[in-house]
Amino acid sequence: MRNVILIGLSGAGKTTLGQLLAKKLHLPFLDLDHWVEEKTGLSIKRIFRGYGEDFFRQLEADALKRACATDGVVAATGGGAVLNPANVRLMRESGVVILIDRPVDAILGSIAFDDRPLLRDGGSDLRRLDGQRRVLYRESAHLTLMNDGDLDRAVNDLEAMAGAALLQEGFAVIGSPIGHTLSPPIHHAVFGALQIDEPYAALHVAKGSLPAFLAGARHSGIKGFNATIPHKQDILPLLDEIDGDANLCGAVNTVIRRNGRLRGYNTDMDGLLLALNKRGTGYRGNRLLLLGAGGAAVGIACKAAKEDASRITILSRRPEQANAIKAIAAKAGSCPVLTACLDQDTLTSLAAETDLLINATPLGMHGVAEDFPSFDFLERLPGHATVIDLIYNPACTGLLLAADRLGLQTINGLDMLIYQALLGDELFLNAPIDKDQLYPLVRDALKKEKVLEGSR
Ligand code: NAP
């Protein structure tokens, strides 16, 4: 852990953003001007008037030294802190320095000049300071965050940027929400078993904040990361290179950083295939009934087409989505792809000619109110059919329970999750790993964490 130091013009938003960032990162917040006021019992304005700027700058340097001597603090500096080269050296050595950049006109519309000692002449003083200090700010900062006045966006961007920049090593998963992700315990179990001493963090990165995260990541020591909802598609144009499979299905879930370049991969596609192989099945020669036409469905359809499934039928409540996947899957292989509306009648009529039924919708997921209105269509499946639910929470959805009762083979989303992670670790570590040996260790680790109670 190191510090996050915010610099920028008076009124750029350093204090407001710093307080909100500290809250999000669960770090203490230090406002250097406030510290000086507390220490002297005087307002900054009175210190300037009564004792002069040099005296204030000395107090400011003391405050900065104090902040930089701690580890893991968010600090907002006064606008002139960068005037002293010793301050700049100290800040840069103690952590990540982020310039909060806000157009002067926007600042002018939002601050009270009375409290700012160097802004006696209001707007013209601020423009003069901006002219004098702009280059200094740029040279002093590791990273720049634009504050265009949309506070929510600026806080989200700052959280993503600072969170990434603080990572000095190891790996991470990014997403929103990210609180309940199973990725850290999975990767910790793998690294532990392989005696690899690398941290793996979970970072909240809001939708729209990927550019800020990537700027922070490029500055950090991060070696790679996983991307989950809602970033799997949005991240593609922001990376330096995209692997073939990820390009094909337009989704990235794993990014590695080598020689400063970020390369995106998709291990979800092979993750599910390995999960099927483990249960003695796969796509080749099988008739697939795929429910849902979102991000996961694209990868599955592409992989199934590539692996020569004998037919893929995609059911979705929005036909245009299924048709878009059909067009993408057609580039991956030559198996016929059909699309239809996701409703009970269609499910019932198609079930009899299905070998693999895959639920790639959130129906039945923990926290989702909706479920399939009936599971009667399962009775029409052939006895050899396998029912797969990508959901792993709950471990046994209503769909899998009903299929189980009919004696059908069932697979939940956990194996896909574990295998995509193991495949991701091969990329992270740039070496093959023994997935069969690691698989039970990961499952045991998840059970110990009580995240897999009742799992199949
Ligand atoms: P997504 O991009 O949001 O797509 C979800 C699909 O389900 C969309 O076609 C959506 O249609 C449809 N859908 C949503 N609610 C529905 C409802 N009430 N009735 C009918 N269709 C509905 O999500 P995703 O990333 O593809 O994920 C799909 C599922 O797979 C999720 O449960 C996710 O947790 C799971 N998953 C598991 C793994 C794993 O490793 N096990 C990996 C990835 C995903 P609309 O667009 O019309 O809403």
C-alpha cells in the first residue's frame, strides 16, 4: 500500500474527491490545508495576511512530510504545493500523484473567492495561477484525472484509477458489482498450491471508468487482471492486442501485461468446454439449445460452432440479439445456427431434439426474482441429454433440480468458473499448469470459505 496524493488548482475538487475516494478505498483522508489550520488555529487567509506566504509554505511542507511518512492515506494538497521541488519529490516517492484537472471556467462558476488568499482578484488571479502552474502540475503528476463537474463520474474514475495505480504487483479482478466475486479465493488457492507469492485483488470499477482504470493499471506494477460484468465487451477497443477467440466473440475476460502492452483473451469459452469434457461430453456432433443471447451466449455459440456442434439453436426474448450471435457464430464454424423466441412452447417443441441444454440467462440466479415459469419442457429431453446452468449461486437452480429429478446429467456454472480461472492463470503465469490436479484444490478452498455450501 502507498499513498494517493491529489494535486491541482484551487477549486479543482481535490478535497471533495479525496474525501469520497478515501471512503471508497477505506483509507484515512488528510487535507493538508486543514491540517495547517488546525495546527496554527488560524485560517489559511489569516496566515497569509499575518505571516506571509513563505511561512505558510513552510507549514505546508511540514504537513506534506507528515502525510508522506504514513502509508495508505489519501491526501489533498493546496494548489501551490507543487511550487517546492522538495515537496514534489516527496509526493512522487510516497505513492501515486494524481492531478485533478478542471477547466478554469468551471472552477470560476463553483468557488467562493473570499476564502482563497491568492485569488483576491477572482477570475484573473485564477487564470494567472493556471498559466503559471499548469506545466508544474503536469510534470509533478503520475496521472491526470479530468473533473468535468460530473461528481459521480469523477469519483468512479478516481476510484478505478487510484485502485489500479496502488497495485505494485500481482493480479486483480475488476467489475461492478464486485463484492461477492469468487475470483480472489480461486486464484489464491491456485497461487498457494503452486507456491507463487502473488497478490490477487478485487477492484470495483464502475461502468464507464475503464479508461481511468487502464491509465492507472499502465502506471502500476499489475501483471494481469480479469474483467467481469460490465466490462467484458467495453474493454476491447481499449487494449493493445486481442487474442483470436476474444476477437471472434467480442468479449475479453483475461488481460495480461507484457512488455508494457495489454493483451486481452477470452478463457470463458474454453472454460465451459473443459467443464463439459470433465463430465465426458463436449460440443462436437451435439445439438445445442442455448437459452439467452448475452455476453456468455456469444462465446458459447462461437466455441460450439468452432468445435463442430451438429446444430445450435439460440432462444432469446429479443430476436435481434440471437440473430446477431448467429452472424458471429457463422464466422467461427459451419454448423447450422437457428434462432427463435424464448418461450415455453418453443422450449417444449425443441427439447426432444437436444443433446445439450444450456441456460445462459440469469433466470433462477440468487437475487433475481424471475425463474422459468415451468420446467415441464425438460421431460421432452432425451435421456442422454445434459442440462447446464451457467449460474453457480445457488449451486443448484430450480432448472438443475428439476433435471436431476428426471435423472438427466446436470452441470452448474462452478466448473466453468474454475476452469476459466485456471486457463487465465496459465496466461498470467505464462506456463502450463496441471488443471486436473488444481481443480479439486480450488473446490476445497471454496468450500472452506463456505462459498460453496451445498455445491454439486
Ligand atoms: P448478459 O450479457 O446480461 O445476458 C443475459 C441474457 O439473458 C440476455 O440475452 C438477456 O436478455 C437474457 N435475460 C435476462 N433476463 C431474462 C429473463 N427474465 N427472461 C429471459 N431472458 C432473460 O449476461 P451474461 O454475461 O451472458 O451471463 C448470463 C448468465 O451466465 C448469468 O447468469 C451469469 O451469471 C452466468 N455466467 C456464468 C459464468 C461462469 O463462469 N459460470 C460466466 C459468465 C456468465 P435481454 O438482453 O433481453 O435482457
